[in-house]
Amino acid sequence: MADELPITITIAGRPYRLTIGRNEEEIVRKAAKHIEGQISHYAGNYRYSDKQDLLAMVALHFATLAIHAQNEASFVTNSLSTTLTDIDNILTETLKD
């Protein structure tokens, strides 16, 4: 495919060859860089040396962030939905007059 791109990223010292959409390259490389940064963080601050332990802690870190983001998005969506419905009702009543 013309819109796919083969790339190699390195995570925990191991190269991974991927074929991704060209529009995803920046995101995938940025994600790999974040993973490497978290691996370094846990290796330095918590004295983990086993790559599997480091990857497990990084997976937990990013899963926790994803759950927080999902909860926040859900809260915002629910709050905005109620607020927008209230605004719509006010505007509808105002425009009737």
C-alpha cells in the first residue's frame, strides 16, 4: 500500500519492525519515546533492572493514565450534555416569545 510505511522502533532495547499508516508515524514514534522515557524513569528511581518488571510498571502507568483520561472524558461529556440541553431549552423558550 502506498499510504503504509515500514518503520523500526526500539522499546526496552529491542527493535520492533512495524508497518503503519504514514499518518500514524509521528504518533507511534512519540509513543515509543514515551515508553522509553518511562522505562528510564522506573529503572532510575525504583532500581528495577529486569526488563519485564520495567515493562510491567510502564504498562501499569499508561493503563492508569488511560483510565483517568477515559473517566475525565466521560465526566466532561456527561456534564456538557446536561449543560447543552439546558442551554438549548433556554434558547428554545426565548425564541418562542
